[in-house]
Amino acid sequence: MTPTVLVLNGPNLNLLGTREPEIYGRDTLKSIEAACKKRAKGLGLKVAFRQSNNEGDLVDWVQQASKKYQALIVNAGAYTHTSVALLDALLATDLPVVEVHLSNIHQRDEFRHHSYVSKAADGVICGLGGIGYELALEALACRLGTVEDA
Amino acid sequence: MTPTVLVLNGPNLNLLGTREPEIYGRDTLKSIEAACKKRAKGLGLKVAFRQSNNEGDLVDWVQQASKKYQALIVNAGAYTHTSVALLDALLATDLPVVEVHLSNIHQRDEFRHHSYVSKAADGVICGLGGIGYELALEALACRLGTVEDA
Amino acid sequence: MTPTVLVLNGPNLNLLGTREPEIYGRDTLKSIEAACKKRAKGLGLKVAFRQSNNEGDLVDWVQQASKKYQALIVNAGAYTHTSVALLDALLATDLPVVEVHLSNIHQRDEFRHHSYVSKAADGVICGLGGIGYELALEALACRLGTVEDA
Amino acid sequence: MTPTVLVLNGPNLNLLGTREPEIYGRDTLKSIEAACKKRAKGLGLKVAFRQSNNEGDLVDWVQQASKKYQALIVNAGAYTHTSVALLDALLATDLPVVEVHLSNIHQRDEFRHHSYVSKAADGVICGLGGIGYELALEALACRLGTVEDA
Amino acid sequence: MTPTVLVLNGPNLNLLGTREPEIYGRDTLKSIEAACKKRAKGLGLKVAFRQSNNEGDLVDWVQQASKKYQALIVNAGAYTHTSVALLDALLATDLPVVEVHLSNIHQRDEFRHHSYVSKAADGVICGLGGIGYELALEALACRLGTVEDA
Amino acid sequence: MTPTVLVLNGPNLNLLGTREPEIYGRDTLKSIEAACKKRAKGLGLKVAFRQSNNEGDLVDWVQQASKKYQALIVNAGAYTHTSVALLDALLATDLPVVEVHLSNIHQRDEFRHHSYVSKAADGVICGLGGIGYELALEALACRLGTVEDA
Amino acid sequence: MTPTVLVLNGPNLNLLGTREPEIYGRDTLKSIEAACKKRAKGLGLKVAFRQSNNEGDLVDWVQQASKKYQALIVNAGAYTHTSVALLDALLATDLPVVEVHLSNIHQRDEFRHHSYVSKAADGVICGLGGIGYELALEALACRLGTVEDA
Amino acid sequence: MTPTVLVLNGPNLNLLGTREPEIYGRDTLKSIEAACKKRAKGLGLKVAFRQSNNEGDLVDWVQQASKKYQALIVNAGAYTHTSVALLDALLATDLPVVEVHLSNIHQRDEFRHHSYVSKAADGVICGLGGIGYELALEALACRLGTVEDA
Amino acid sequence: MTPTVLVLNGPNLNLLGTREPEIYGRDTLKSIEAACKKRAKGLGLKVAFRQSNNEGDLVDWVQQASKKYQALIVNAGAYTHTSVALLDALLATDLPVVEVHLSNIHQRDEFRHHSYVSKAADGVICGLGGIGYELALEALACRLGTVEDA
Amino acid sequence: MTPTVLVLNGPNLNLLGTREPEIYGRDTLKSIEAACKKRAKGLGLKVAFRQSNNEGDLVDWVQQASKKYQALIVNAGAYTHTSVALLDALLATDLPVVEVHLSNIHQRDEFRHHSYVSKAADGVICGLGGIGYELALEALACRLGTVEDA
Amino acid sequence: MTPTVLVLNGPNLNLLGTREPEIYGRDTLKSIEAACKKRAKGLGLKVAFRQSNNEGDLVDWVQQASKKYQALIVNAGAYTHTSVALLDALLATDLPVVEVHLSNIHQRDEFRHHSYVSKAADGVICGLGGIGYELALEALACRLGTVEDA
Amino acid sequence: MTPTVLVLNGPNLNLLGTREPEIYGRDTLKSIEAACKKRAKGLGLKVAFRQSNNEGDLVDWVQQASKKYQALIVNAGAYTHTSVALLDALLATDLPVVEVHLSNIHQRDEFRHHSYVSKAADGVICGLGGIGYELALEALACRLGTVEDA
């Protein structure tokens, strides 16, 4: 069966492409999803995209993920910096997790330098824009064995 | 002309594969270099690998990079956390820069959470092991236009 | 068309008038809403009041505000001090924003002195009780041009 | 009438028994609820159990508690450390409150040492596993007068 | 007798209109005074304006205020952040006090986020430009009973 | 043989009932001891009470405890916050340890929020007054198997 | 010639007796001056009292003191906590200096715990009310040799 | 009956006169005691002197003081900076307390600037050498009414 | 017309030559002024010297400087470290500013390491004694074009 | 006469060999004493061993040491990190002092990294286990001249 | 013999004129050297210029300086903020040292505000661009006596 | 084969005997080497001495040490406090490591109290001067089994 990667997007990522494009770029979440689907196919994967502005939704989705998905990509937006609840949900899952940020959070406000998600993620990709999601997919494909590691 | 990416590796990365493999994995710098060369070819790029235990060497190489190279991948090892000199060299270059770490530095000692390199890098990839270098290559290929962005 | 100001109220503000009246006063949210409606009329404005105990609701409402409203008054209650998600939503809107607090947050617990909302608000009014909302309306009326600036 | 204690459980406590059992033990929330019901009976009390991953739900429940319940037991999970909104709801209630944690939060990550809930709780019990809930019930029974204080 | 509000302005506010207008706006202290006088009349109040670059003058004026004035508006400029002497004078007065800042001090340098004046003021209005003084007048009018609270 | 719990009480606890009763309640150490003895009997335990104002005595008693006792309850009073020596003694014992405080130390001075004892205790009970000792006894009874866990 | 002690009083001390009497007591600066004069006589000293709300005045007076006075008593009020200028003036004088505070500054706001004056004073007396000035006089009398040290 | 002041001296004060005389002066504890006795007589008081290197002794003595003494002078030496136990004992006594230090602790190591004793003492005298004890006696004499306040 | 440099000197600089000469040297402000006048002449400049112990005077002088002067040299003495008011005045002026200190403030007390003046000054010269003023003059002469830059 | 070194051991060191042997090793204090005695002989020294769990005992012993001993070895155990009283006693002695720790305190809890004893000791040896005492003896033998420095 | 000043330049200063000219200006190190040589001649001095990106080279050069040079000018670039090794070398030399920075480091990143070099330099000149080196030369000429102090 | 200990010396240690002899003593590195060679012989060891001012050299030497040496003594001088690169090299080696400092770094500048080397060293010896190296040799001899542990 084709493994599926659940891609979780946190608050305000639904605004992508319109919100502060000088920071987040002009991709929309839709266009990123489309690119990921295309890329996933080439990697022997499927992807499912979700977005919520609600911390509890993200926690729910992470908790339920292992029943239907084989890996997680998490761009938790602002909850990256504040949500211990999300961290705990990620610590409780067995799925491989890659954290993604569109912008380089280390060049922004001091309070954006710290990530609770990083404490539970296998790897982190930030600052590379929408392609970061695709690179995360490839890293997970290697981990899941659908492509051969270089 | 095929663009070339200079891949700089900082202190102790020459020990890769033998040093604390539970943190850094069993890849050697040689095997990562080989994988990168193979991947680069597919991306329309070339790569040049260097390693030094000496902060000054890394600064020199960054300064001279723009004469012969079109992009930089920087895994500065321990100098990531201490070298303002390297930061300044990176701030002075026009080349695109992707920072790479094999381990997830945010799950290690507190003093490894902060990176001076991140202040000058376009993007950061960490915790994904040797494949992180390859993903960085792909991100740079998009930036340099040798592959089409998804 | 009469411009409308969306007035967002965060957690526990539905308890107003009963909760710690020595700090928050004896006005209820209902009576504040009534006073604002009356005042708004005199200023050539309309107001819409909302309250939620849920961080995600506040983020949703801010995101959707610019479609129907011309300005925002935000009393984010406790989320003032903890919600980067709300800050990001406010940074992404083009509407003028005035932050309001009933109590003087600078005379309370240390952790109430810092406001994420202030980083995105045009102005802040605190410590003046329910009339603070009305003064915010007047400031926005000037900004929106429905009254003449003194 | 038999007084009823509302037992609120925060994010990820629905995973109890499966999530990091070396930290949280092998009890499930169901088995804890059963034990509490049995103990409550002996103490002249009833208990109502709730769990949510959503900060806003916990705030709502605390706000409404005094209408139907006579006391609160709160294990706010990760919101213990981040939720000023929950603190404010607890400060606004007149019910006696006992905070419970299964693990000894003072032996875990630094950011788990601080509890906003403790600022509003009458007492705190942590590190004793599922029996902590039962001891909290007894403390409340004394407070409510359904058992005689020793 | 018409109550009079003493409006105290601290260092560099005499430069208003010429100094960093992108931060402080183009109003002069004179034009603000004129607007306040007009507004005061409508509110059943009188106003007296003073400005000094000298910390001691502000302390003197606060001390003497209760003999001739019924309320204080204080824009202490830079002394906001450094003057414990001014705080002590304000703590010693019985008059109602509203603190005003033209700019949103929470969006400026870190050292401008803290206000000693806020520890003694009933309310704070900042970031709304010159109209902030007028809103402060209205708040004081309510407090003094010369207008009816909404 | 009936297991015995050694209950250690630190400085100033001999004053209980007279010292700041609004914080510590009106129970005396004698009355708490009596209640514990009664409760212990029901739990199949015995208790031994000790009190000292001297840090060294508490260290001595913890060191010697395992020869005669099967568990420890420790209310170290002020040494809770300052005694690394006591922490080390507790770390060196194999006995189960429950820390007790009469008051909720998290609602008192900042320097009372940190407990060295918590780093070595299995569980912590605070803020519940004298009954906290009894609840600690029950928790230990479960641990020692003299009562059945619910 | 009878040595004279200059007694300097900082901001708001002119309000003594009326300002927050629960902190500063009901003595006025006049009554303290009178008591000091009487006591000084018995100690073979004279005293000169000054008060200003202006930091610069205090600096001026300290600078000029050694021409006419043989010792200093300094109650710098709020400037105690903020004035490096006053510290520098005191460091530059050869006169013996005793710092006095009416209230116990260590039991008040955190920012009142630090005194720049203490870095230059020979001794400090605080929390004893108006008699603190008299005790300072006696300490200086011993230092100046007008009374015999006990 | 003549009121008696208990004068407690902490660790190393038995070395007075020999230990670092450039900091503590050349008085011995004996000579200070003699001077205090003489002064006490003139003030209508008696004094009792004690010294211990043991924190627990100081706590014991403070606890028992109110049975035989009418006031306390406390020079807790190094325990000033570390003993919460002593603070708690002092908080529990009704006797007036004056804290004394021979040296000006604010001009010494950073860790000597903070005093737990100050949180419970009515007043503090430091840096004046042995005469500080005598001045403390006088302050207490006023408080106890054996001399008339100036 | 010969450009004139206003040289502002802060608190205690009138004591120069007598105050702590091991730190500040034996030059007096008079002798520095004389040397500057001589040097200014050679640089095609004039100088005006002022000194005050009063923060407000320095603010006033900076505000008025641009009417009569073409550049500023500021040795703010102790106000360097505490005066946001002076910083604001300097930020509001268009004149070039060089900050001077006689001593090397980075080798003195920690609280002297930070300078508010540096945030507004073009350049800083410290630790070189009286000649620092002359070097500042030369730097300003280059800036004003009265001498040719090397 | 053979010089004697007093070897002071702080709290819990009596447990050596049984307490956390993975940190402290399997030597007992007795076996270390025996080894030291043997080594001392070869170095022309004698040794006296003492241990106490009581801070005051250690202070007493340091105070009295110079009457009978020629040097000190101090392993203050947990008091290393908390005892200013012990520091003061060591500062008051003229004897040479070497601080010893069995474990490398810099690789343990953060609060064990700081040593008050180090502020008064001539040298420090840690992390070398029981032989650290012997090396300390040799260092003292050199200092006392009973062996020739290499 | 003409005294020679060794001018040491740290990392990235070889890029001068091309690197971030809005911060560092358009002078090259060559042009600064030329200007210094010219100025040196007029001051009776010679200069020798060196630059390295290597911390160790700077340490070596400082160590060897006193054999051939009479003074040092040090612009350590980024090593200013991180090199304790360079600080130690400077502390060990007897030569007079002036620290120079082209930009005003106090207006840049927080981590550039602190200089280890300042702890060993006689004086500091920053923010004045290339002419700062020349002013440093003049300061050293005065110190070396090749020109007369003004 | 005789085991050999590599003794690494960091920056400025080549200056030993001339640099700040009041801190570092009058031994030269040569004389320490001679003493170590003599001592090593008696311990059944050989020693090899190296010194560099270059961080990279120290890293190189540690990396290569295990090929030719059986143990390390590291006095990293200033790199002790700043070099994560050296720490990483030491973490990667299997050789036993003893850290040595001539001076007691805990009695010097605050920034010298922290050692990265200590995080990887088995033991630490500081403040004992040149003999510290010899004691380190003996500790290593025990570890390597060339002498019998006492």
C-alpha cells in the first residue's frame, strides 16, 4: 500500500500568498499542496493536507495520525513557539516527523527562534519556502523506504 | 557552464562515521560527498567538498567562494555556535547559502541551539543525516534555476 | 455605507461583571456593547461584538474581518500574553487595530505586562474600564474619517 | 444532595496508558475514572470526568462548573504550563480546586516546572500516578464536609 | 467650579512636530494643547499644559498639582522609563492620573516597553497620536463626573 | 511486620498552629501526628515523627532511615528551598519518598517555588494542610502494598 | 569649631508625613530636622538640612559639601535607585557618608532593593523611621571624634 | 521589669578582631558585648549575647526568644544570605527585630547584597562597625518605650 | 563662517583633576577646553564648552544646539548610562555627534559599560584622556569638511 | 615536627561506597583515609580525617584548624554549593587549602557547577575519585616544603 | 629610532570597501594603510599593517609585537566579541594598545556590543570610519612622546 | 610498551613565566615539561608536549592523539572558555583526559569560570601551578595501570 504523509499546517497558513509575502513568499497553501502531491507520486508516497487555526485540532490530528498515516510533516505556524500540547502529542506518536517553516525563523523576532516542535521532530527544514515541504517528503520517503537513500 | 556548489564542513566532521555515531550516524564525509556528487549531476550541478578544523580556513573559503562557485552549503560544526567571523564572511557574500546539520541541534545541549550561521543562511536543514546535504543541493538547484521549482 | 468596527473579546470576558469585580469592574460585556453601540452611532460607525474562550476563534475572526469590517478593537484577555497566533493574524490584516484592556495590566502579575497584541496594534488603551472601548471607537472614527480629528 | 466533583483533563490525557508509559504509567483515563467513582462513593461524593485537547473547552468547563458542581480536580496537561486563560477561569470560580499531575513535573523539562494552575489551586498533588486523583477527592471531601477531617 | 486637568509633558515633547515625525507625527504640542482646550470645554473641563526637560520640574508639578487641579494627564517622555522619582510623586497624589504616549512604546526599543508611570496611573493610552490626550480628557471627565459615563 | 513510615519535619514546623496560622493553618504538629497515627493504623502502617531546626539532623535521619523504616514523608520546611545536602541524602536512599507542604508554596514568595526535595521525591503534595500528611501515608501504603491500589 | 553635618534629602521627602504614611511614617521633614538639631547639640555637632526634587541639585550639594561641612547624611529618595551621577559625586568626596532610608527598602518593590548610594556610603541605616537620621548623626560623631566611641 | 534584648551572632563572628580586620574592624565580639551592656544600661535595657556557627541554633534561639526577651538584634553573618529557615523563624516572632552588619555588605561580593533577614527585620544597620549594635539598641529602646523618641 | 562645535560635559566633570585622578587623570576641564580651542583653530573650527550636573540642562542644550552650532561633542558623564532623555534629544538633532569619555568605561563597573549616548552618536572615543576631545574635534572637522580627510 | 593536614568531609560522604557508586565510585571514606595515611607518610605528613553532615561543624573545624594543623583538604559535599558560612571560615584561615571532589561536578546538575569553597581554596581537584585526596596531599606537601617541588 | 606601530586587522577586514559598504564605508584596507603611513610620518612614527582571518595569527602577532614594535592598534573584527585568547595576549603585552572599529558597534547586533579587546586596550575609537586609525596613531604618538600632548 | 601522555597547551601558554607571573607563576612551559618528563619516568610513562595559539591545531592534535598516545592532559588556556570545537574533539576521543589550569580559574573573571573542556574531561586540576601537570600524570598513571592505585 502506498504510504501517506499527513501534512499539518497551523494558524494563518491558510492566508499564505496574501499575508506578508515578503516573509512567506507568494505560494498559496493550495499550490504547495499541488506541488507536494506531484512530488509525492514520484517518491511512491501520497499526501494529505490539513490546516487549522486551532491548537486543539492540531493535537487531535497528531494523536489520530498513526491510525491512517505513515509519517508527519508539521508546519505549526505560531504554535511552534507556544504549544507544549502539540509537543506532547508529537512525543507520543511513533511516526517519523519533519518540521517545516517557509521563512528562516532564526532571522525573525527573538520569540520565533525557539520551537517546541523541534524537541520532537526528527528533522527541521526552514527558510527554503514552499520547496521545503517537498524536501521533507523526500527525507520521509528515504525513512519509509519508498526511495533508496543516496 | 555547470554551476558548482561549494560544500564547507567545519571541525570534527572529518571524523564522521566514527565519532559518536548514535548522534551523527554512520555515514562518512567521503560517502556523503559521493552521494552529493551523484545527486548534483542529476540536478545539473557540480559540488566541491572541503573540511577544516580551523575557523580561519572556513572564513577564507567563504570569502573566496564567489570567484569560483555559485552557491554554498555550510555545515560549520562547532563553529556554528561560536563564530561571528564566519557569520561576517557569510554576510559579505552574494552567494545563496544553505546551512546543514546532520543531527537535530535543538535536541542537544542548550549551547548548540543557537547558530550564528543561521543569521546569514537562506535556509537551514538539520537532523536528517547525510541526506540533508542532498536536499540542500536541490534547494540550491531551484534557486540557481538548473531544475524547475515544483 | 456606515463603517463597522468588529470588537473581539477573548477568554473569560463573558464573565465580566461577576469575575473579580475589584479588578475588572461591574460592567458586563452586554452593557459595554450597549454603550458602544450608542457611542458608535454618534461617531458614524456601527459595531459588532464577539467573544470566545478559544484562541482559534479569535484567529479565525481576525482573518475574516477585512471582508466585512473596517476596523478592529481587540481585548484578547489572557491570550494577550500568550498568543503568537493572534499576533500573526493581526499582522496579516490591513485594518486599523486598537487594543483595549479594562484593567491596568501593568499593575498586575509580571506575566501580564507583556502583550503580543501590542506588537500589531496601532494603539493601546488600558485601565480605564468599559469606557476604554468607547475611546477606542472614537480613535478609530478619526482614523476612518467618520469624525473630524480635533 | 451528593456533591459532585468535576474532574477536568487536558491535552493528550486521552492517550493515557499508551503514551510514554515510563513517565505516565499504564493506567488509562478510563481506569482512573472507574477508581475515582468507586472512591467517591465511599467519600459521599460523585464525580464527572471530561477530557479535551482544546484550551478553550477547559476554560468553558471551568466557567460553567459552579452551576452544577461543588469542586474541581484539574489535570491540565500541557496547558498547565502555558494557559493564562485557564488560570483566569480558575481565579474566577468559587469552587475548591485541587491540581493533579500523574508524573512529578519537577523532575522533567525545565519548562514543565512552572504551573499557571498552581496559582489558582488550593492544593497540588503530583508524581503519585493515578492514585493522585483519589487523594484529591479525599482532600475535597474534607473541604466539602462529606467526610470528617482526621 | 470647572475642574481643571493639568497636562504634564516631559523631555523633548517641546520638539513635537519636528522630531522624528515618522514616530511622533506632525502635531506640535501647541496644536495638541489647542485641541485639548476645545475638547475640554465640551467636557466641562479646563486644561493647563506644561512641559519641561527636567525630571525635578515634573516631580515638583505633580506634588503641587492637588492644590489647584483635579486630575493629571502625564506624558513623561523619556522619564517614563527611568524616573522612580516621578513614580513616587504620582503615588503620593490623590488625583486621578491618565498616562499618554503619542507612539506605541511597545513597538519601539526594548527599554521603552517598561513604564514607571504605569505603576501609578489609573489608565494608559498609547500609540494614538495627539488624539490620545483628548481621549484621556474624556476618561477623566467621566471620573470627575462632568460628563455621564456611557 | 508492620511497615513504618518516618515523617521528617524541618525548621519552624515545631511552631505549627502558632506561626502565621493564615498560611499554615491551626493544626499543631502534635495533632497532625495523632491524625497520622490513626490513619496509619487503618492503612496497615506505623509512623514515627521527628522535627528539627537543624539541616544536619535531617540529613542524618534520612541516612539512617533505611535501617528501621520502609518509607519517608518529608516536609523540609525552609530547607526545601536551600538544602542540596538533604537532596543528596534523599538521592542516596532506596526508600519511597513523598514530599509534603502544608501551604501551596507556588502561591508564596518566588524563592519558595523551587524545591530541592522534589528532585528526589516520588511525589509531592502541597497546599492541603495537615491532611496532606495523611494522603501521603495512603500513597505510600499503596506503594508498600499494605492497601490495595484502587 | 563645631563640625557640621550636611543632611541631604531627595525627591518627595518634602512630602513626608502626608505621603503614604503607612510606609514613611507621620514625621515631617521639619520634625526630623528639629530632632536632629537637638541630638546634634548633645553630640557636639551642628546640622544643615536640604531637600530637592532635582538630581542635579543633590550632585551640586555633594560637590560643594567639603568646603563647609565635615560629614554627609544622604537620604536620596528615589534617586537612590537610579542616580549614577549622585554616586559619582559621593565617590569624589572625602567626607564620611551615612545613607539613611525611613522605610526598609528591602521589603518594598524589587527595583528599590538596589542602591547606588550604598556603593559610596560608609554605612547604611534603613527602616527605622525618623530616628535613623539621629543614629546616623551619632555614628558620624564617633567618626569625627566629637563623642567617644563606646 | 527591665526589657532585655537578645543579640544573636551568626557564623564566624566569634573570630571578630582577628578575621579580615580590614573588612570587619578590630573590635572583638567581647568588646562589642561590653559596649552594648554599657549602652543598654543608659537606655533602660539589658542585653544577652549569643553566637553560633550553626544555622539550627540561630533558628532555635529566635523561636524561644519571645519567652524571655523583648527584642532581637540579629547579625546572622553568612546565614544572612542563605537561610530561609532563619527568615521563617523571624517571620514567626512578634518581637521587634533590627538587623546589623559590621561591614557594608553592598560594597562586597554580589552574593552578599541580598539578605533574607531584611525581609523580616524592622530595620537594618550596616557598615558602621561595632557601634551599629549600639545604635540598634537605641532604636529598640525607642520602640520599647524605655527612652523617649527624639 | 567658522563652524563651531558645542562640547557638552555632564555631571561631576567640573571636578576634573581633583576627582579620582587615578581614573580620570589630572587634566582639568579648563585645561582641556584650552587645548581644544588651540586644536580647533588649526582645524578651522571654533569650540564652545558647557558643563552641568543637571540632566535637563544637557537636554536643553542639545535641543538648542542646531541653531548656533554645527557639531556636538558629548561627554555625558554618569548620564551616559541612565539618560533616555538625552538619547532622545540626540536622536532629534541633525548635527554630527561624537561621544567622548576620559576613562575606558569598559574596564570599570558593569553598569558603566552601557551607553545610551552611543545609540545616537556617530562615533565614540574613550579611554584616551583629555586628548580624546581633540581627536573628536578632528573627526568632526573631516565630517564638516574644514580639513581634508586623510 | 611532622605537619598534619586536616581533611574535612561534608554531608553524605560517610555514605561513600554505597551511595550512587556510578557517580562516586566504590571507595569508602575509610579506605580513602587509609590510602591518604600511607601516602602522607611518604610525603612527610600526617593526616586527620573528619566528616559531618552539619554545616556548623565544618565551620567550627575550619576555625579551629590553625591551632593544630598546617593545611586543609576540604571536600564539602553539598555544602560546596550553598555554604557562605564555610567560605567565610576558609577566608579567615591562613592555612593552605585544597578543595577536592570525587566526581567531576561540572558534568552534573547545573547547581553543582558553582563552588563557594573554590573562592577560598588555593587549588581544586575534581573528578579523579579517591586518588584526588592523595594528589591534594602531595600539592600541600610541596607547599609546606616536606617534599621538593618537581 | 622611529617608533613603529603594529596595526592588526582581524577577519573579513581584507574585504573592506566591498563588504556591506553601508556599514563599513568604501575605504579599502590598502587606502587606510596609505593614509596611516602618511599620517604616521607627520607624527614621527612608522606603521606596519597586518590582516588575518585566523584567531591564532592575531594571538601570535600580539605575542611577538614587543620585540619589534612600540605600540599596537587592534581592529580585531569579529574576534573582538569572541576571543578570550586575544584578550590574554593583549593582557600579557606591555605595549600601549588602542582598539579601533570602523562602525559604531553599539548600534549593531546585541552580540557586537561587548568587546574582549576593550578589557585590555588603553583606549577605544569606534564609528568614525577609516580616520579612526589615524586618530589612534595620534593618541599613541602622544603616549610615545613623538608629539607633544596638546 | 611505555604509554605516552600527550600534553596539550593552548594560547599564550608559550609565554609562561613572563606573562602576569602573579597569576600564572614563574615556571616556564619548558621547566614544566622537564618536571613532567622526570615524574613520568617514575610513573612508567612518557610525555609529549605541544603548544599552539591556534584553536584548529588543538582540535587536530586531539583527533590524532589516539593513534599514538594513551592519554591526554589538556590546558586549553583561553580556548577552555570558548571552544566548542575542542569539546567536540574531546568527546570523540576514547583516551582518558585530565584538564589542568595553573591558576584557580574560579577566582578570576566571571567568563573564566565556565569550561567547555570540563564537559569532556575525566578530571580537573586547577590552581596548583606547575605541579598540577604532574598530579594529572599520576592520576593518568593509575588509570592506565602503570602505577598501583593507593
